[in-house]
Amino acid sequence: MPCSQKQNPVFRELSYAIAAHGNWKQSMRKALDGEACDLTPARVRDDHACDLGKWLFEDCPPQIRTTPRYAEVVRLHAEFHAHATRVLDMARAGLLAEARLEVEGEGEFTRRSLALVKTLLEWKAEAA
């Protein structure tokens, strides 16, 4: 990684955000498998509570919050959490197979996650 990328805080934070999103999805899989995890319906619904949300709404530099890319990521992130809530609700209603298909297959959960990660990667490339 070029030295300028290591020193660019937005590049570094976006790298962290992408990894955090992957970790969050792993927690969602654990929740669907009945394993212990810290996801509750309220936490899943709250797009400010995950690491990416905390960065977007608390730690993101003010000059970045006015960019179109920021607005796009905030929108995609909120949509992702709204759909993740629906998936968790499906699982809690006993529709585990359908919920797993959303997370592990080509369902809306997966499509929304990929759209968010794609946009984060594009933003990261712009920040490099």
C-alpha cells in the first residue's frame, strides 16, 4: 500500500468499515444459526449502532458528510439495516430456511450488502 494511502484517514477508515460490515454479517449468520451473538432486533434495526454506523454518524470528518458519496453510503446502509431487520424477523417467526437463503444466497439481504460494499470500495478508491 502506498504511503499516502496509509496516511489518508478516510482510506484507512473505509478499509476498516468494509471489514466491520463483513464481521457484522457474520454475526447475523450466527444469530440465524442460534449461536450466541450481540444482535437483537433493536440493534439490527439501528443503523447508527454498528461500527460502520458509528463512523458515519459520529466519527466521519465533517467535510466528508457533505459529499454525494457519503449520502449514498448512508442511504444504502439504512436500507441494508431495514432489510436485515426483516430477515431477523423472518427467523424469529420460524422462517429460518427463508432467512438463511436471504443471507447465504442471492436474496435481497445479499444484494443490499453487495451494493453497500461496492459503494464503499468505490469511495475508498476515490480516497486513495
